[in-house]
Amino acid sequence: MNISGKSFKSLEYMLNIVSNKPKFKVLSIDIKISTLIIIDMVNGFVKEGNLSSKNVYDLNIKISKFLKFCHKVNMKCLAFADSHKKTSPEFDSYPEHCIEGTYESEITDELKKICDFKVIKKNSTNGFIEPKFQKWLKENNLIRNFIIVGNCTDICIQQFALSLKAYFNMNNIKSRIIVPISLVDTFDSNVHNSDLANLMSLYNMEVNGIEIFSDVEY
């Protein structure tokens, strides 16, 4: 594969698109048909373990603040929590993490102490396919606005957001899938540049119908 000047121009174009997003005015939507989706803000990504990250640690504080507001205005909230058996095939691709029943697989205390919310454990990168979420989706079939926050932008966030949007498109239902840039992030390593991963995934979501905003305003 050749990396040409055209590729760099494309990256510049993506950066310009993603960097110039307005804030999302939360109270501009009908709270009664809206929900906050928190993805993988668990100790194994926030505080300790093979896949913990300072980026996600910092994100935990920002999401805590937003969750307090959502609770105050009575917005529904659902959280996904990575939870794997030791034999999970996912460990062929990623280091062992978030084993079920361990501290790593638990939602952070900072979020749990704010309010009660439904937690769905997931055994893959894509929470959309979890049977308990499919059940929740059917039981909450009037929800049309989804604000998605959490970790990781380029893996679990992107997969869930695109799957959710495709579901509504397939059923000819108008929906708003909203991702605030300030409330998602991904890990950084020698082989995984978080800035590039965030840029590519945010742009990919944008061109596939996901609404990208710089931040939330409330």
C-alpha cells in the first residue's frame, strides 16, 4: 500500500471536519425519549490492568459530571461493562482484561455513586449484539435520541454507534445517535496512536450518520 500526498490531504480534510464541530445543546432534545449510553467505563480501562489508560482515567471525571446532569433532568442511563471469561477468544486480539467477577470488570465507583442505572455486561467489543441490550431496546422502543460516551472511540464506541444507527435505518425509524468528542477517548501505545485512532473513527461515524459534536452544553 502506498501512502501518497493525497492521503495526507485526506487526513487534513478529516481533521478540519472533526475539529470544527459545535457543542451539543442537551436540553434541545426531548429528554423523555432520550438516553445516555456509557460504554466501558470500568476499572480495567480506567484504573488498573493491561488495558488501563490515562486518557480513559481523565475521561472518567468528565463523564461523572455529565451523568450528574443527566440524572438531574431524569434522562435514562444505561452502561455497558466489559466482562470476559478467562477463555475468551477476544484475548487472541487483545491482552487479557476485565475478567468477570473481578475489580476490573466493575463500573467505576465515581459513576456508581451518582445514581442507579442499568448495567449490561458484554463479552465482546460490540455491546449492541448483547441479548440483554436487544431486550432493553425492545422494551424502550420509544427512545429516539442516544448520547454515547466512554471508551474506546475506535473500537467499542464506533461499533456500537454504527450498529445502532444501522438498526434504526433498517427499520425506517428516524433516530439521533450523538457522540460528543470531549466524552469519548481511546488508549495510547506504541502501535496505537490515540489521536489518529480518534480522528479516523470519529470521521467514519460522521459520514455514516452519527452526529459528532465537540462537547455538551447544559
